[in-house]
Amino acid sequence: MKIRGKLLILFLGIALTPLTILTVMGDRALLALGHELAARIRGAVEPPAQRLLHRIVADYARVIHRERQLLDLLARTQADEVRIRLAQAPPASQTIYGPAAFAGGQPAPAPDLALRFAEKYFRIGADGRKQPYPVSFQHPAILVAGGEDPAPLAADAGRLAQLARFLREAQWHHGDLVQEQFVALENGLYAVFPGHGGYPADFDPRLEFWYREQKAVRRLVWLHPAFDPGTGQVMMAVTLPLHDEVGRFLGATGVRVPLSAFLEGLDLPGQWRTDTEIHVARIFGSGAGTGVGDRRLEGLARLLADGHGGFRGDVEGGRLRSDVPAAWQRFLVDMRGRASGQRKLLYRGAESLWAYARIDDEDTYLLLIVPLHNIVAPADQARAEAERYTDEQIDLAAIFSALVVVAVGVIAWIGGQGILRPIHVLINGAQEIGRRNFAHRVHIDTGDEFEELARAFNEMVPELEERSRITESLMLAREVQQHLLPLSPPSMPGLDVAGISEFCDETGGDYYDFIELQQVDPGHLAVAVGDVAGHGIPSALLMTTVRALLHGFALSPHTPASILNLVNPLVVKDIHHGRFMTLFYLLVDRRGRRFQWASAGHGPAYRYNRLSREWDEFDGNDIPLGVEADWVFGPAVETAWRPGDCLLIATDGVWEARSESGEVFGMARVRAAVERYAALPAAALCQRLVEELKVWRGQRRAADDVTLVVIQVAETVEEELSIADASDREGDEVDGDGVGDGG
């Protein structure tokens, strides 16, 4: 039966029923309709919102991890620069600016300080308002801890002042991320950049917790996020100890970063921001197996929406928990076993979505808590509208019950028309979109929810069309990128060479290549394996650029190190800041029976000998491509190959593959697999390794590309030399014929 007929029967029944029954039935029917509509809208909105929130927090956890790696590199470079300066002779003359020089009052500050006010440099005054203070991006501020005599420290103060150029360059490249850089020496000197004043007279960095910790450990340390009441921001810092050549502790240096800088651009839908909390939290305690034990989740810092599209720091979060202990225990088990996830929990009396993602190896997480009522607000609004409409109808029924019987037929017909026409329009619109007619739009001018639904429908169509185009473009890009990888392995007497690459996204950032050099350098083969930071189209473009440069430079005689020195400046020039690529470049010399290699920040190649069952590594100490244009890559390293050698060159997606429980595959399992399959041909060995990784991951989606190259050397020298000599004689005959023809 059509809706129009059902409405007619319903209205007639109501009209013929006594007023009391009419009121009760109308109330129940309309309330049920409102709740059902709200439930359906909620059911349609909530699952996509959960997936979106999970994806947002996972993406930004990866951003934080990538930025932390960049800051690690900056801190290490800064520590090296400080050690170099401290080891040099003191400068003949060097202007040193103490904190008072940056006050910006009377007398006027030195012109070369170029003091100015920057938006992110402020303190919170007693009235709770931001109070900007002047900073200098030209010189650091250098102060002496209270109680120390400044005269004997003049030489070291001059040395620290010479860091200005390095600090300016670091601020130029990383100013959007870095708040300030600092150096604290054991003798009481302290330098901070950008230079600024405002330090109390008794300030002594040697009494700070981070300084004491660096004095106890000899490694890089990431300080947990902490709320800074002076700036109202949540700050993070990475620090490194400073030691001289004999290991004597000189002090510490580091970089301070506001947590909000990591979350720059975090885009939550507008209605989600209200009452949303962003926590940096860490799991403390221990638990047996996958149980909770005495584990607890402590909030290290909290960010709240600031009303201007960003987030501001708040007091430290304290211990986090749900209002339902059983659900909270399951949530902690999930967090412990997975790198990221989401769950619906009761928080402060309201249902909320909790989405988390791990940001380091110490059980520290980025956690978003979004009240569920923000997400399902349309459903709640629909229910409220239905309830309001029900009340109005009950009141009207009590007043005009006598007129309902007369007007019921007309009302049913008009009501049916008003409901059915928009429904048919929407059905037709959905069918047109299903036929990929993205130019189609629906037009409903009813002034009610149908009109709002039509407007939402029309706004959704361009997004569907764009998503369709993006999907098609990514598939095309994947096809093109796959064609850039070697179609078949090279043929070289005495060697069995093979490679394989599998991308975790539509397009990947891993790369391997075989460049045959017979026309340029007979008997030689170049093998390249690289890994671009990140995934997607930008990484694929960088991989394609490096491949083209390698093919161009490899066609003239060069060592592996000189190839990297030619490619690196061009990569730095063409890519955006923050992107880089590791690369292992190997030159195979068949006649000399040796390997020659250079590494641009790539992990080592591993060699296993099937006869002696021994392992060794081909390693390098240079930085990745695209980081520093003036970097000079060290001389290539070479070694002779041995009968029975099995050489594995791979990207970190191999040993960093994680199981469903989050455990990494690890180099121990990689080596065990190579030993098991070392007797197989190179291509079969590659395939077996990839299959073991798939079994290890189980249902877990691959988080990184997997690329590996295997080179197998014949087990007997006689077999290798007989094949090689036959190939050499064949090559010499061809060369001789060529010369004769030319004469």
C-alpha cells in the first residue's frame, strides 16, 4: 500500500476515535517516528565519524613522529655545532648580549639586535592576558647563572655568541615548529635563541630537571609535554648532553617546541570542536599478558579549542579514566596491543568517542576525546523537532477534534503529496548519481527538513565526484610508478640478482633499480635501493626524480659516493623542506669480483655466506638525500665478494613490519629467514621473505612499503670463473669484431 493510503486510514481512525484515544495514539506514533528518525540518522552518522576521528588522530600521530625525527636531527646537529665552537679558540672580539639588552626600553637597544614582536612569543600576565615581549632573531641572549663570576666565563660566552649564524639558519628553516633553542653549560653560562630577556636574577638552568637528567645519561632525551603557566602553552623539548673529547660533561643543549605546533592544521569538523579535548597521555604500570594489571593512563598535557580554529594549552590532564570501569579496562588492553584505535566510552557523565595513536616507543599517545552529542547533533535535533511537533499536534487535536473528521481526507491527500514528492525527487537524484551523473542536482522548495536534506544531498555530490576522480588518479599514478621499477632482473654471470617492492598505499615512496653499465663500464652493474619519507603522491614524485637523476649520472663513470654528491644538491633544490630520501647505492664489479657502495642515511645491507654461515654488514654514516645541499658524502667502501655470498638490501618496512599485537618483525627474524632460504634462487628468496611478512602481519594493514633486493654469488669459484671467462671471451670477440669493422 502506498504512503498516501496509509495516511488516509490513519487519519480516519484518529478522527473516529474518542478524544482521549486520539491524544494517546498520536503522542505515541509521532514520538516513535521522531525516535526512529533520530536513531537512523545517528546510525548513519556515528560509524563514519568514528572512522574519520580514528584517521585524524592516526595521521597526526604520524605527523608528530615525523616532526620528532626532524627535531632529533636538528638537536644532534646543534650539539655538534656547540661542541665545535667550544673546542675552538675564543674569538678576538665578539659582542655578547645579556638579557637586559633585550628589554626594549631605555636606553635604546643595540640596532643589530633588530628587536621585534612575534605572535608566538608572549607571557601570560596577572590579568590572564597575553603580553608580547621583544625578541631578536639575530643574536642569542647569554646570561650567567646567579652566584657565578662572569669574568672567567667571557671566552666561553664569546664562543656561544658565535652560534648566532647556525641558530638563525635553524630558525629560518624550522621557525614554524621551534619555539627556542638553548645551551646550558656546567660553568653556569646559558644561551637562548631567539634572544630575549625576562629571566629572574636567581635563574640557574643547572637546577632544572632536564639538566640533571642529561648529566646522568649520555643520550638524546625527549621531555614529556608539560604545561607552561608563563605562556599558557603545552611545551615539549628534546635535549642532548655535551661532552668533550675525554668524556667530561660540559653541559646540555636542546630545542623547545610548543605541542600546538605539532597540531598545526588539525582540522576537526566545526561542530566537533565544542568541548573536545586533546591529550598527550602515557600508560604507566605493568600488566601480565594482555591484562591491565596496575596499568593507568596519565594525561601529561591537555589542549582545548581556543575558539579561533586552533588549540590552547590547559592545566596538566592528570589521571584519565572512564565512568565505567569494565569498559575502561578493555580500552587499556586495546591501547596496549594496538598502535592506534578508537572506542566509545562514558566520560564525565556523557558518551564520548576516544581516539588514540601511539607517538613514541614509551607508551605515549595522542588522544582525542570528542563528546558524542557533538557528532550526532543532527539526530538529536531531529528528535527534538519531532517531540515539539508532537506537542503541537496534541494541542491542536484537543481544540479542533470536531473538525478533523471533516477535513481528514483533504489533509491526508495534501500531506501525502507533500511527503511523496520530495521523496521521489530524492530517489531519482540518488539513481542519477549511481549512474555517475554528477552534474545532477535535486530541487526541493518545501521549507522543511526535506529542503535541508536536498541541500545536504547537493553539497555531497561534488565531494563524491572529487573522491571518484582522486581514486582514478591514484590508480593511474600507481600503474605509472610500478612501470618505473625494473621489469626483470639483470643477467650477470656468476651472480643471481632479484628485487621486489610492495606499496602500502596506492603510491609508494620505496624504490629499487638495476642500472646496467655495459656500454659505459663493462662488467659493472649499479644497484639502488631507496626509501622516501612518507607515502602518497609527493613521495612518489621524489622517488621518480631521484630515479631520473641516477639514470642520468650513472651513464658516465662515477663512484657510488660521487653519484650521491651529484644527486643530493639537485634533490635539495627541487623538494619542499622536511622531505628527504635514504638511498643505498651499490656498484657490482664482476671482473674484479667485488662490491663498492655508499649510503645516504639508509640502513645497512646484510651479507650472509652460505658456506661459512657468517654475517656482516655494509654500513655508512652519511645523511639522507635532500637534507643538506653542501653535504659531502664519504668515499665509497668496497669489499671482495666470496663464493656463497647472499647480499640483502632492504628498506625498514621489512624489519619494522608489525603483527596484529604490535610486535615488530625485527632483524633477528629477517636473518633467520635468509638462513632458511639462502639456498634458493634470489627471486624465490625475495618472495619467501615477503610471504613471511604477510603471515606475520595477519589482518593488520601494512604501515610502510616493503622493498628488498637479493644478490646471490655462486658457491664455487670454478663455476663462477668458468661462466665469467666464457662471458669475457664472448665480449672480447664482439669488441674485436667492432674494431675490425671500424678499421
